[in-house]
Amino acid sequence: MKKTLRTFVAVEIDPPIRARAAELIDLLRPTSAAVKWVETHNLHLTLKFLGDVHERDLVDVCRAVEAGAAEVNPFDLEVRGAGAFPNAARPRTVWIGAGEGAEQMIGLHDAVETGLAKLGYRKEHRQFQTHLTVGRVRGGGPGIAELGKLVQQHAEFLVGRMTVGKVTVFSSTLSSSGPIYETIGTARLGG
């Protein structure tokens, strides 16, 4: 039987960032928009979603991530500002963005993605945008406009600063109560 794990690569966020992100979620939650808010313990900055990876390939994935992470020195990242994809007028994904350090996150993403491309994982065609997904809109309705206004009102919301010093390869198991993440491996920045 083929054994695969739903896999992604991410930067974990510090507990103070989680707590402050939860405060922002609480400010956005009161709308009547149907939103599935991300559980605070599951918040992370995704670098690359790989999908189903065969367990025999996980060692190579972790090595590629280690090689990419080694190319980037640790850096500080400012987490700030509510936003939405595709935009605040039509929010489908609600997120928190990045200020200082966003360019280094792009560099980290590119280094990790280049290593994974050598293993056959497709590169994204659009430029990576650092964001912390906090909610996914589940439908339309009158609450969407209200949610969009709240997102715009909190576009400068300061969540905090953290040092990015490692990258984590996670597996994700979907359950009725939400995804369950398990660490497969970690890679320190700068080797």
C-alpha cells in the first residue's frame, strides 16, 4: 500500500506573535461573514505546499529544505497588517502580512523552492508574498462587505517582531476538527 503524507514547508511563529494574531482575529470575527478562522496553535508562515509526498521521499525533501535554509542567514521579521486575497473588497482568504524582513522571507522561499524544484516539485508562477493565513471565507453574503471594511481598518495592525532562524517540514492530517500538524524535520538558517 502506498503511504503518502500531505506535506508543507513553513516558518513557525513565536508564541507572542500567536497571541497578538489571536487578538486581531477577535477584532475581525464579529462580522456575519461565514469565515473558518485558523486555530491559533496552527498559525504558521507557509513557504511551500508540496501536497501528498511518499514517505520514501521525505528524507530527500528534508535535505533539500536544509540546503535552501543554509543559504539564508537568520533575520528579523515584522508581522503586521491585515489583508485579504484576492482583495479586501472580495475577501476569500484573510491574512496578516509582513513589514521589515519580507524581502528576506522571499529569499528564503526562493532558496527552499529551488532545492525542491530539483526533486521535481513545481515552482510557483506568481511571486511569493509573505502572509500568515488567519481565516478562509466560506461563502458570500452581506457580512463580506463588513469583513472587508474591518480588514481595511486593521491594515496597519502591528502583530510583532520575531527572529526567523529555522524552517520546518510538516505533515498535515485533515480531521473534522481541523488539520493536525506534525513536524517531519527542521532546518536551521545559515547552516
